[in-house]
Amino acid sequence: MISVNFNPSVIKSQNNLSFATNTVSETLERMSTGYKVNRAADDAAGLYISTKMNRQINGLKIAQTNIENGLSILNIADSSLGDITSLLQRVRDLAVQGANGVYDETALSAMQAEADALVEEIFRIKDSALFNKMNVFSGNAASAISAASWQVNGSGGQNAAIASISNSPPPRK
């Protein structure tokens, strides 16, 4: 004859041990990941909110990178335009000095040679102002920059834009 013994206290102890083991496992998982909610079974609404917030944070990090790129372009343009402004001021000074009428042809030729060299330097600066291998003041970059718009919000809808950067240099000789 076969007999089956049933011991309710052992089964209750086994269930308690299983529950305690699962609780310790969940606690260790939370401690090791640093998250209160690791899966939908823990807290479905909390997981949704956490996932949504993580997406927003990641979007904001990318938006920050976009803003930093835009600022880099503007810094390059600002620095180049500052140098060009200084050179143009010197060209103006030479023009005013030459218009004085007290200089002979040799002095005027020297002033003109310096002015020509300054204009060439202006064009060199314009041509060497690069961001991501694109010239800031000419070609596709200038048209891209003149209509530039950077997304500055992680979820879209907010943009920063540059109104216009003119790309019409004076005619060369």
C-alpha cells in the first residue's frame, strides 16, 4: 500500500521560504540597478513615467548638444567677423590717410599695396572659417546657416534660429 503524508507546516514553511527568496531577489535587483521599478510587474504606471522621463532626459541631452553646436558656429563666425572688422578698419584708415593729399605716388602705392594685402587677408579669413569641414560664410554652409534652426527641446517644438548671414562679398579686382 502506498501512503502519502501531508504535512501542512512544511508546505507553509516552503511557501514562506519561496516568498522570502523572491523578495530578496527583487530587493537585490533594485539595489544592483539603482531603480525602484525594474519591470512592469513592479509598478506599471511608475515604469511608464520613468521611461517617459528617461526619454525626455535623453532628448534634452541631444538638444544641449545641438545648442552647443550652434554656439560653436556662432563663435567661429563672431571671431572671424571680429578679425575682419579690424582689418576693414585699417583699410578705412589707409583710405582716409591717402585722401589727405599730402602723399606722393610712392606713399600712395604703398598704402594701396597694404590695403590690397588686407583685402586678401579678409578673403582668406572668410574662406578658412570652417565648422565641421563646411565654410561658415560661403556655399552650402552659409545658406544652411542663414536659415539655420536648431532643435533646443528634447521633445521638439522649440527651435533656435539665425535670421541671416549675408554672403555677398564685394567684387574682387
